[in-house]
Amino acid sequence: MYSARTRVENEEWIDEIETVAAELDLDGDATSTATDLFLSSVPEAERSKRAVLAASVYAASLISGQAQSQGDVADAAGVSRLTIQQRWKELLRDAGMEPPDW
């Protein structure tokens, strides 16, 4: 879980999650899940935050049943598909979920 302070300190990234989710036409539940995943795994390095944001949106799309392709999420978030591919399963494990093995 994350603190209220973490949420406040990362407000610009939360806004970016909402923008990416809207571009992908994800609903409020998926956007909320992406925000929770991101805030639970915020990296120290500023340059890594966009990668975690993208992986969070991708994982949230799967969890919510609104699956998006890694490529579509990568394009919307401004990262490479490989960035998402390398991070999303670990992100789910860190959140206490078991990622699919397909």
C-alpha cells in the first residue's frame, strides 16, 4: 500500500495515467487500478516512472477485463513495447497477484 504523501508527490504521474487510460478508452475501475499499481511501486529514479506507469496501465487493463495490447499501451504512454513486457509481471507479483503464465 502507499501513503497519501506518495499520492500527492506523484500527482503529475496520476494525471498522466488518466490521460493514457482515456486515450485507450479504459473505464474508471481500470484507471483506478492502474493508479494503485503505480503508487504501490513508484521507483526512486524519475526516468523509470514512465515505464512503471505504462506497465501499470497494461496490467490494469488485463485485470479489469479491458485488455489492451502492449503495443497500444506503449504508444499511448510513450515507451517501447519491450519496456512493458519486461515489467508488468513483476509489478503484479509485487502487488501480491499471480500473473498469468501465457
